[in-house]
Amino acid sequence: MCGFVGIYKKVGLTERNKSDGRKMSYAIRHRGPDLDKVYEGEKLIFAFRRLSIIDLEGGSQPFISEDGRFSCVYNGEIYNYLELKSELEQKGHTFVTNSEVEVMVRMYSLYGAGFISRLRGMFSFLIYDKENDVIMAGRDPFGIKPLYYHCDYEGIVFCSEMKGFFFDSGYKDFGVDKTLLQHYMTYQYVTEPDTINGNLSILPKGSYMLYDGKENGRIDILSYYKPIFSPNKNTTYEQKKVRLREAIESSVRYHMLSDVPLGSFLSSGIDSAVITAIASKIAPGIKAFTVGFNVKGYSELEDAAAISSHLDIDHIKLQCTLKDFTDNYEKVIYHLDSPLADPSVVAIYLISKEAAKHVKVILSGEGSDELFAGYRQYSSAIPTSRIYALPNFLKSFLMLLARLLPDHVKGKGLIIRGCTPIERRFVGNSFVFSEEEKKGILRTFDSNVHYSQRTKGIYSQVSSYSPIQKMQHCDLNTWLPSDILVKGDRLSMAHSLEARVPYLDKEVFKAARELCDSDKITKDTTKFILRDAFADILNKETVMRPKLGYPVPVRVWLKDELYDWAAKIIKESTATEYIDSSAALKLLEMHRSGKGDYYRHIWVILTFITWYRLYVSDAENTKNRILNSEL
């Protein structure tokens, strides 16, 4: 919906602070091209960029209460704001706009920070109480909408995207935290609430912050929502299926609240097909958008076309070329803020660009895999848990035997995984470099650092969970907020397109949390209950089709068409303090010659090198390119 900047200084704003606020706002102008507005107080500046979705005429921000006590900037959508507004009207409150932001400010004035738990939607916001000199910052339950911040002895600065801090004169230059870089090499992203810079943070999902100016800038960060799985064995499968369908249909209906054109992303899988099918019943003729590449096995266009034909909807297809990919790669890395080496990012950027030509709001299927156990790794938890239940002496023998077997022997990996605690081997849906592999490529490698340190606290919360539930919980707290939702938000908003994710709704999670493992995974089918619940509105091929997930032919291209391009990035790297270029080139050559499948390792390296140039070594040039509207 929008983007915003907030700068608070304890002793009052300077002219430089005001200039910073405007430049920071310009850096995120893509988030809101419809309105550029600034509020300046004695200690506080709010700068706002609006993408008009609801109440096109009256929803201007920053919003200032009639008595001048409260000011607010907000990004996102509150889908139950009309119910909350009605509740307040029944108590005698009158409203001057039809926007969510006024409802939020009234709720805060009545109930304090606890009002955030009443919100249903995706959001990040700042509310300043001038009388008490307190800022409340809040973020939605799943981390759909971002909020970065940096604080020092002078005050605190907020921004919807990290790139805004290029222009915060109180923030030192972007840098690299060596420990977080080492973890990035495994995860392919930096897990929230940290950023790779180390001294810049993200407000945790499902949390709010209270910054107290009267208490010398004391900060309290409190959690108001924690998604916990709690299988209900007292409810029948059919009852759960009915409740799940009702929750998803209701969520889609809420997510379609808009005063502007709305569409849907459509892949070949069940997640987006369900969303699109429901949406097409509510709004017949809705536009659906699919991206593909002209490489065998890397296009969902044909299958998506069959779904759109079955649903009788307007289907817009985008077939991308290698040139499209390389021409847009740098801008994609820039828009992502942090290094995020997910090969699908360019495809998402390109289909968002196409969709933005037709609609302002897009529905998307993110979150389904984490809620309903859709990833292949979850299926492996069943046989590996049986191995792990064996006596320790037998597991030790099996592990020794497995290590003696050649890599190509079927079952070797299963035995090793089964003999290893899930907390030690599963750190989220993505796993790239092992610690052993990092030694030869990462110049700053520290043997005292291990990738499992990032998830130790996450697993400690769910020691009684089943293996599948543990993996889901881990993904909900790593992969989903730090990879899936980052690319979804940044790459859609790069084109002033608002992406909405109906599966990541509190009411949908209430239904999902009660599912047993057997409801979600059968012998050969993931997300079983979701497929079953909507089998009547989709054809059988769609219902049972396995997940592809924005397939991009990077593995193939790096062996041929992208080889020279990748080698050039490595040879011209300015990140040699961190990445050994010779070792990286050797890895690229091994991939080309077929001595191993290292495309994801190479992609992690290329992404970091490119990000480092844009945000660190060539930062001054990047700042100039932003101000010159080149980025």
C-alpha cells in the first residue's frame, strides 16, 4: 500500500534531519507514487509515500488527530477495519475519513498498545503520542510488511525499506557482520530480526515497540502473536476440512477489499489455483498472471493456462528470456535490500512488472506450504523419525556405514538425516553451504560459528512437537519472513503493486494449527487436506500436481549461457575481503563440467557480490543513482 519514514530526535529536529527524511522518502518512492506528504513536529518527522487502494480521496497520511495529540503513518491493509469502525461508532465516535489509519489511531487512544491484537491484516505502522512523548511501532503477525529501524543516543529512525538508510546522516555506512554472512552462506538469506549490517534491525513479526522519549529513549519490544501448532485429535477430519475451507474462502473475500483493480498470481500448483478459483467466483473475469521461461521443465505457462481455462478467467502470460533475466538482475538485488539468493526473485520481479500494467493489487499464494506442510522435506520427516527412534548404538553404526558408502548410493542421505537430530540438520526450507564447504570459500570463516545457532532458540520453544511440526515452526520463523515474504513485498512494491497473501491470515492459521500430521501428509501427497477441501472446484490434474514454485533455469544457464556473465561478476568482485574469487571460479567451473550441482552455491556468491557492490563498496554511486531516479 505505502512506504514511510519516521525520524525522532530527543532534543528536537535539525534542518539536516528534515532533509534526511525527504531523501529517505524519495529512496522508497516506488512504494507509493500517488502521494508524497510530510509532517514535521518539534521532535518528529513523518514522511509518507502513498499507493492509493482504499478511500482514494480521503485516506491521506500522515494522519493527525483532530486535537493534534496523535500522528500516524501506516503501510498495509486492515481487513477488519470496517467492523472495528462500527464498534467505535456504537460508542459514540465519529470519523472524518473512511480509511483504516483513522480507525487505528482511535483504537490506540482508547485501548493503548494492546489494540494491535485486534487487527486482522498485513501492516507496519508508527503512532506518535505527543502528550506522553511515546512512539508505538507495530508489525503484522507473520511479517508480511517490513519495518526497519536504527537507534542511537540522539533518537530513533524508522523506514519501510533498508535502502532509505542510505540517506540517514546519523547512520554509519552499510557494512557486513561476519557472523551473519557466515549464516547467510547456509540459509541464502539473513534471518530476521537481524540484517547483514548488524547494526540495523527489523521489528520482529507479531511484535510492537514502545519508544519512550521521556525515559531517555527506553525501548520495549513486546510480542503479541506467536503462531503455535496445536493438533486437535477430538475433531474429525471432515470437520477440520469444512472449517479450513470456510476460513480460506472468508480470508480471500476479506483480501479482495479494494477500490482499485485487483488480480491474482497463478502458477501451476494448488496454492494459487485455490486463491484464484475463489476470487473468480467473487469477481468473475478477474485477471490472472503467470511467468515462465522458454526452457524445457522451467515453465508453468501451459499448466496455468489449463487452470485459467477451467476457471474461465482472463489469463495474462509472460514468457521471459535470458536477456530479460540479466537486464533486470541488478535492480532485483537492489530492491531486495539484503542479499537474498533465491533464484526465483527475477521471475517474481518480472511478473510483478507485467501485472502492474493491469492492476494495483495482486493476490498470491505464499504461506500455504508452511501452514499445510507442502515442502518435500516435510515428507522425509516420517521415515527419518523412524530411524532416529532407533537405539543410539545402532544409529552410530548406521552413520559410520553411510559415510563409507559412495554418494550415489540410494538411501545414504536418508540414513544420515535419520541419525542426525532434526534441530541440527533442518534450519529452514533452504540449505546451501555446509560449514565444511564454507572453509574453502569464505575468508572470514569462524570455526566457532555453526548454522544451527540461528535456530536453537526457535526449536527450544517446541521440544514436544512432532518432527513435521518442528520443521513447519522453523520455516514460519526463518524461511517465510526472511525469504518468501521479503521477495514478495519488495519485488511487487518495486512496481507499485500491492501483493496480498490470504493464507497468512489469523483466522486461516486458527484452522491450520489444529491439523494433525496425517491431515497434511499422506504417503505420497503433501498439503492433502487443502487439496481435498477444494477438489470440487478444480480439475484433478491441478489438485494433485506437485509444487514447482517459480522455476528458473539458473542451473542450466550457469553451465552455458550464464557462465561468462557469472565469471565476470566474480572476477570483478569488490568483496574479496570476504569471498575467495579463485575458489568461487573453481566452483563455477566444476558446475559447468558436471562434477557437481553447485548452482545454488554459485547463486549465493553472485548475490552477495552484487549486493556488496551496490550497498557497500559503491554506495556513493548507488545513492546518486537513487537521487537521479536510475534506481
